[in-house]
Amino acid sequence: MPPQVHPEEIARLIAQAHPGWTTEAVQEHARACAKTLDERLLGLLRAHIDTGATPNFRYGEFSVIQIQRMARGRSYLDALVLMDAYVKDEASGRALILRR
């Protein structure tokens, strides 16, 4: 059973990382993350919410920490979302990760 992560918990992380976003945008993105993130990444997100840790996960040519470090200021959640895109479709996910 995948770990449960509530949209409200994700919304707090999004609001911290993107203070310029509207409340509606934060809530919409949080709902989408809670609903669509790969189960393996939900476990990492649960650990991050509970402890503040940033557990790593490698898939193909990228890792979550590597994605986070590729762009300064990218949050751990942002890196998880990009990894999720890569896990689901390597070509389009890679393009998103490498986009500047």
C-alpha cells in the first residue's frame, strides 16, 4: 500500500518553494501531486514531510538529488515532480529536467 500524503501537506511545501503562486495554483498542484506521483516517490515525499530528510532515488540516468542540484533554488518536491515525469516517460521527462 502506498504511503498516504495529503494534498494539504504538499500544499505547504509548494507554498514555501513558490511564494509567488496563488493559493488556487498551490492547491491545484498539490492535489495533482497527491493523486499522480509514482508510489516510490510518494514514499520519499512522506519521509521528507515527516523528517525534513531528502532521500535519494535513482532511475535511469538521473537521481532526485541530481535533478534538484541541476537548478539552484529547485525544491525537493520540484525534483520529485520532475523525476515522476521521467519515470513515466523518459524522453519527455528528460526534456523537462534539462530545460533551462
